[in-house]
Amino acid sequence: MLSEVLGLTSYPIEVEDLKYTYDGRKYAVDGISFSVREGEVFGMLGRNGAGKTTTIRILSTLLKRSSGSVKVLGMDPSTAGNHIRKRIGVVLQDESFDFTTVEKAFDVYGFIWGVSKSERDKKRESLLSTFELTDVRKKRMWDLSGGQKRRVQVAREFMHDMDLLFLDEPTSGLDPIARRNILNMIKDLTKDGLSVLFTTHNLEEADYLCQRVAIMNNGKILASDTIDALKTGYNGLKTVEVKIGGDQTGAESMFSKVSSGRVEPPFERELPYRIVTENTQETMQEIIKLALADSVQIEWLNVRAVSLEDVFISTIAGGV
Amino acid sequence: MNIVNSYRLMIRNVRVNTDPGTLVFLVLMPTIYLVFMGYMFGTLISQIPVGSTSINYKEFLSPGIAAFETATAGIVAGGLLWSDRRYGMFEQILSSPYTRAEYLFGILLTTLVFGFIGSGIMMLVSEAFLDYTAVSLMGVGLIVVSISLGSLFFGCMFLAIAAKVKSNQAYNSLTILIIFLVDFASTVFYPITSATPEALKVLFYVNPLTYIADVVRAGYISTVTTTDLVELLVTFIETMVMVAIAVLLYRKVRVGVT
Ligand SMILES: Nc1ncnc2c1ncn2[C@@H]1O[C@H](COP(=O)(O)OP(=O)(O)O)[C@@H](O)[C@H]1O
Ligand SMILES: [Mg+2]
């Protein structure tokens, strides 16, 4: 706090009005501004195509921005790429692997980073056990399951030291336990001052791991704040979830008649409709009445507190 | 651009390529050519005139196969760009402390290393059944220069293809087609004679492997003619052109394009 007052807070990432276009026509990143503080896990939330990966590619010096200003560890990625790359770690969204065994993959990756042989051996052993890869250490990378490959890819990044880590959907394809292990490991590392930029479309993860998040859609940041502050905007509101059973045909027209709250249709058929409302009693009565009148079959109905997911969905729905 | 970084990437490239598949490709296949063709054609073909002397078929084939290894090395090394792009390591390495130029240079070093290892092994293998070699210091020099140029030429050629072609099938069929054409439209297995059809001759003379095979052969028997020096010059020019093409296409390779 004192350092903030004195203006000593360093921002590992500072982004101002950043834009990027792949084809010269459409902006994949369309004027975003945010900063990441030292030792924090900053979450970028957004659906596929929001522009998260593009942002990471620019910050990790892989792409040159179209416009705007960017500072990574106090340096400009378009001129100081080499200095930045020495101090960052990047877990890409797409798989990346060599055609070797698991243990050799760790060793070769450490070698690329100039880590000494004895240090490589030590780190490899500890990472193999932390990420529960000991059983597959002799296996070849292409014989691993998707989740095991992902675990190697994330674990491998810790073969070297860094000040800033980019994680692009690191938990995609992982089972819940592996997911939780990785999140905990990242949490531990940030205690030692590591700053992390983390992208996900899993809101629970962001809730668990991140101090602050930015919600991105269509290349823009729609909201950016601490998770608590984002939820505060929804104080006093509740979410009514309604799952429609059987034939869904009448559902859309039925929900369009709801007037006691804001309706968010589900992204997927299997998910419930959500109604964010101040008055749950009124909303439930209204829905039951409408369902009877339109002969729409309700499979179940549930009332709960507003979650980060609700904030996310409402923000994005409001943004398009 | 730091050459130590490229050296480090070269070691990585060699380490990730020391799998049985590569070894079969680099050692076993040419050994089969050498042994089978050497013995089978060796009994059918008598002396072959080379420069001012003449040699038997085994003596003709052995340096040819050593030269042939430059093309094999090129496929392995140039192909790294393709597999690194395809399997995400290109992007991963470029977000590590390496520049694009260092990555490119790492591949060029790799093609040289594989070229020398491959042709070196073939020379050793052929020692086992050759009756006669008389390599002089000058011969060694010629062999080293032409193996270097050949490895660079083919490394750049397959790197250029890897920079252009994305699909697995297209890349594989194209490389197989090219390698067959390059190997057979050259003087690796047989000399060009007055009976060779004109159209084929053109193909032979465009192909740098013809010159590389000729010069390595000249180095082997230490009978160097001015023709060999002209051939070396042509190889040098073709290699520089291919390096330029590879660099141009490599510069256009974008990350994040799958
Ligand atoms: N290599 C590329 N070439 C052209 N367009 C791309 C490329 N990569 C991503 N895009 C486009 O840029 C937008 C943002 O994509 P991306 O950054 O991958 O989003 P996210 O990571 O949030 O899913 C999308 O519309 C996507 O189609
Ligand atoms: Mg992405």
C-alpha cells in the first residue's frame, strides 16, 4: 500500500488502447487497456474468439501490435523482445511438443532455456511428481492422452525461472483434480512474487484463482475489476434458473414474455435459462403461469445467488 | 543474432531427432542402397570413366551415396520447421529467448551436422567393401566443401517448402517426390553418358546433387579436373540462390496460423 502511495508499484503489464488486426479489416483486439500488478493473477475471461490469445501473442512478443502502447516488465515488446522473452514464461493455448519421451521433453526444454544439467534433473523430478506424471515419464509424447500432454506442457514451463507467466487456457482438457492441482500450484508460485496473466472461459477457475479479471468480447474489454466488485453491481439480485425438458420449441417465445427480470438464454441446449431478478417470488410465479399457458415443460427450477458466471453472461449479453 | 543460441537450438534439433525413424532414414536406407546396388550392379558394370581415370562401380557408388546424404540431411533439418510449426514448438521457441534469425540459423547448423554425420557414416560403411581409396588433403577439402554446400542447399530447399506448405499430406507427398527426383536425376547412381537423352540431361544438370556427387567422387579418387571446379562454382551459386529463397519465404512465416 505504501509503495502505491509513493508511486513505486511496478506493473509487469501495462496496456493502453491496444489494437491488432490479422487481415487489415477486422480488429481481433480492438482498443483494450488494462494493467497487471506484481504478484497478482489477472484473469482474462471471454468466449472463443474474444481476442485473449491474440493479446497474449502480442504481450509475449510473437505478434507486433497494430497500434496502442504496451509495456511488459517495463519494456516495449516491439523493440525489447529479446530482453522480455528472457524473463517470461508462456503456456500456449495450442499444444506444443517435441517427438520425445516425457522425461526427455522436460530435459530438452530446460536445455533450450539454458538451465544447467544438475538443475534440470532436479527440476524435472520435482515437476514430474507435482504434476503426477511419474507413471508416464518413459512414454512418448504422442502416446499420451490430451490431458497428460497438457499437464506436461504446463509443468515444462516451470523448468525455468521467470517474472511473468502467460497461461492461455492452461486447464483445457484436464480432469477436475488435475485442474485443481495446477491452480494450486500457480497460487503457490504467486506467493513468491510471480505475476500471471491467465485466460479461461471457466468462471469458477477465475473465481478461485484471480484477484482481478477483465471480461472480453469481440476484441473489447467490457468490464474489468476485482471479482467482488463485479459481483457488487448485482447486489440484491438473485438468479432463477429454469431448465426446460422435452421439446424445446415453445421455450423461446415463452421466455420472451417474462417481464419480472432479465432473461439470458442458454449457450447450449443442455443448460437452463437464467433470469436475473430482484423479486424471485414474482419471477417464479410468472414463469410457472407462462409455462402452463404455453404448455412448455419445466424440468427443474432453482434459485441462487448471482455468480461470476451470471456477471459474465450478462456483461457479454449487454455488450453485443 | 547470437550464434551460441543457434548452436543451442542445433543441439536441441539433433536431440529431438535421434529417434529410430530418423536413423533408419539417415543410415539404414542409404546402406541398403550401397550394399545391394554396389554388389548387384557391381557385377554387371565394369569400369566407369571418371575424369582422366576409370573406376569400378563400387568405387563410383560410394562417394555418390555420401553425396546423397546431403539431400537426406536437408529433409530432416528443413522438415523441422514444418513439424515445429505443426506441433507448436515454433511458436514456443519464439516466445523463449530466441529470435527468428537464431531459429533459422539453428536449422542451417542442423542440416550441416546431419550432412556430415550421414556422409561420414556412409564413407565408413563403404570403406568396408572398397578395394581402393586414395583421398588426398585436397580431396578432403573438396569433399568438405561440397558436402557443406549440398547440406545447405537441401536444408534450405526443404525449409522453403516447410515455410509454404501447411498440410501434412501435401508436405509428405511433395518431399517424397522431390527426394526421388533429386536422387535419381543425378550422378549418384550412374554417370551421364552420350547415350543419356537430352531432356534428362537438362534435369541432371539443373540438379546440384549431380555436381555434389561428381565433386565428392573427384575428392575420393583425388583426380581433380577443371570441370570439377566449375561444378563446385555452380553448386555454390545454386546454394546461395536457395538460401535467399528460403530466407525470403521464412520471413513470411507467421505465428498462430494453423
Ligand atoms: N492467425 C489468425 N489469422 C486470422 N484471424 C485470426 C487468427 N487467429 C485468431 N484470429 C481471429 O481473431 C479473433 C480473436 O481470436 P483469439 O485471439 O484466438 O480469441 P480467443 O483466444 O479469445 O479465443 C477471432 O475472430 C479469430 O477468428
Ligand atoms: Mg484463445
